[in-house]
Amino acid sequence: MIGLEVLYAIAGALFAAIALLSGLDRSNSRRWQNAAFWGLFSACFLFGSHLPDMANGALAIGLVIIGGMGGWRRGEPVTSTIAQRQASAATHRNRLFLCALIIPAVALAGTMLFRHLTFGGLHPVDPKQATLVSLVLGIILSLAVAMPMLRARPTEPLQEGRRLFDQVGWALLLPQMLAALGAVFAAAGVGEAVGALTTAWLPEGSRLAAVVTYTLGMALFTMIMGNAFAAFPVMTAGVGLPLIVLKFGGDPAIMCAIGMLSGFCGTLMTPMAANFNLVPAALLELKDKNGVIKAQVPTALILLFANTVLMYVLVFHRF
């Protein structure tokens, strides 16, 4: 059955190739730091499921040390010149979008197909991971179409990948780190601690205070953790369920839906949500790395206020 382990192996092989190319780049004065960083990241994917927790922790600490101390320097691999890219774009024109559209098309089709596909009563693809498997399959098919169409050398996708990875840097790892942090917070009972503190100072019997605490807390915890999905169990266990649902009789479906939207408002205002806010700034080579966040803050605050009003109006009414 094709599941997460196969996807981990593919990702690990990719990062291992990036590490090898980084080590071979003699034009980069810090090539060995780059190679070590991507090599450790590759090891997390290739061997993480088979290593003890202590070893995985050591790999994570190694990544933090290299990335946190500015240990690497961006490589400048030579793949094609600007003139060559312009000529290729003029030749292929809108056909270039075909390569990009293959990925979502295959991901959508595979998600619907693999969940129900069986041979001899067995699933060839893990139904729980159908979307991820389909996404990776779409990327591979897109690459298979793009390379002969663009007459690219075999190493060009890897070199371009290395350039992008080096440009984004440590922010590429942040979503995984923050997802792990959310699990740690939940296991440590942070939600219960937040609930105890909240009930101690909230005005007794105030529905408005409970709603404001929940929506604002979702935004703030998302800003800290960089991920609304990581903040959700903490705030819902600490404030949402015990106060809004159990104490005041609120609708849990409405509370959860609007609560997640409130968390996404925090996503717009934090550098911890690197894949949304720092990565675009790095790829666009903006002078202000926080420029994306500054542009989003007014919208985020307006939406957070609107979500708070909507929850207070809707969550305590049965429709």
C-alpha cells in the first residue's frame, strides 16, 4: 500500500540530492553548511520513522543550530540564462500553464479515485493519504511533461529546486516545527491551563467576554504557533468547549467554524506562518521581509472584529 512512508522516501531522496549538489557547489563558500543542513533534513524523512525519539530530537537540534546561526549561504546554480527563459516563454506561450495545471488536476482526480479504488479487496493507496499521494503523483507527472517540452537537462529541476530552497532557507521547515509544537502544547495540557486562567478572570455569566476571549485567543495563539490548526485544540479545550458550549449552550459547529476563521486572522499577522508570509517575500525578493505582513494587518483586524461579532450573534441561537 502506498502511504506516508513512500512519500517520506521521495521527499528524503529529493533533499538528499539537494544536499549533494550543495556540497559540489565550489562557488559557495559555505557549501558544506548548506549540504549539512539539507542532509539532516533528508535524514528526518528517510530514517525518522525508524529512529528513536532522542535521535530525531538530535536531528532537529542540528537543523536549528545550523539555521539559527546563519550557517549557510544561498547557492547560485546556473541552469539557464534570462535570454533563454524569455525565448522559451515566447515559444511555448500559454502551453507553459499546462505543467502547472496538471498538479491540481491529478490531485483532485486522485483524491476522488484512490479513496474507493481496490484490487482484490485491498487498497493500492492508503485512503487516508489519498490527497497527499495524488499531489505527489501530480508533481511527478507535471515534471515528466515539462522536461521534454522544455528540453531541460536532468539536473535542471534539482538545481532550480536547490536555488529556491536556499532562497527560502530555514522558513521551509517552520510549518513542520510548529505542527510538532502544537502537539507538544496539547500533550502538556496547555489548553487546560488556559481554561483555568480564563475562568479565573472572566466576568461571571458574560457570554460576550467568553466569545471575545475565544476569538482573540485563537488569533493570538495562531500568531505564536504560526498555525491555526495547532492553536485550535488549545483554545477550544480551554475556552470554547467549557465556556461557550457547556456553560452558555453555544452551537459547537458555529463556534468551531468561526473560531478557525479567527485563527486565520492571526495567520495574516505573524512571521511564524512562514509559508504564507515569509516565503512569498523571499521568492519575490522584497526588500522588507515583513512587507507581506504589514499589508495584511488592516484586513486581518477588520476580519477578526467581524468574526467576533458573527460568533456572538450566531453561536447562541439555534437555527
